[in-house]
Amino acid sequence: MNQNEVNVRSLVKKIITILIVFAILFLLLYIVYFFTIIDQSKYNEIGKSQALVKEEAYLESIFERYEFVEEETYHIFYGKNNDDEYTYVFVPLKERGDHEQWTVTRAEDINKVKAVEEKILNECDSCQLKYSKPAIIDDTPLWEIAYYENDVYTLDYIEMESNERFERLRMK
């Protein structure tokens, strides 16, 4: 092998390495772009629901908003209505335009999430709370409480009004 063949092979290896690096960079940029588009469309959808909730005067001001996905996707809003009452509004995404399908719950009529969290943590010494948020299954407003119990990830669904357990999912 002469010096020219060695130089050509070295040059080919460098070109292939550069092409692979550019391909990886292109792929990473495409993935970031793709997820940005998905996130924006999700943000736009919850924004449309929020505008409807305000437009229909269910809530005058909105403090928190959530998305809950089970068999159906719901947008959930917490805020103050025109009567200065703190309220949760559950909007099913499929029937967003049909206001009769919405579920509205006054915050004073439900158990506070902190009380529900404390009850769960008092029942279990080794539990580590991850998060809690409003949810809805079968038109029943719930608290979704997520926690670890001895390395088992647990989701408890507690009825907002009665404080009874609606459902429990445990994942190892």
C-alpha cells in the first residue's frame, strides 16, 4: 500500500464520520421539531377549551388547568366564577361544544386535595407522594393521587365529594 492509498482511506473515513455526525444531528433536530409541534397542538387545544369556559361564563378567572386522559380526554379548569365561588369545570374534549356534557363542581362542596393526601399518607408510613390533580371517570369528579408505596407505583382515584376510593391502580 502506498502513501496515496492510505491518504484516500483516511479521507474516506473522515467523510463517512462527518456524514454520520450530520445524519445524527439532522435526526435530533427533526425529533425536537416534531415534539415541539405536538406540544403546541396540545397547548392550542387546551387553550380553545379555556376560551370556551370563559366565553360561556363558567369561570371568570382561571387559576389552574389540567388534562386528564382515560377513555376520553378531559380539560379541567379551576378558577372563580361570576359569584366569586371557586369552581372546577371538567370539559370532555370530544363534546367540548356541548356544554350540557360539562361537569361543574363547586370547590366548597368537595374534599380538599390536601386532606385526601394526608389521609393516604397517614394510612401508609412508607408512602412517598408524587403528585395529585383533578380527574374524572364515568362523570365522577375525582382526585388522582400518585405515590410510591414500597417501590410500587400507585394511583388512587378518590371521589371529590364523598372522599371514597373510586379505583386503585398498582404498578410494579
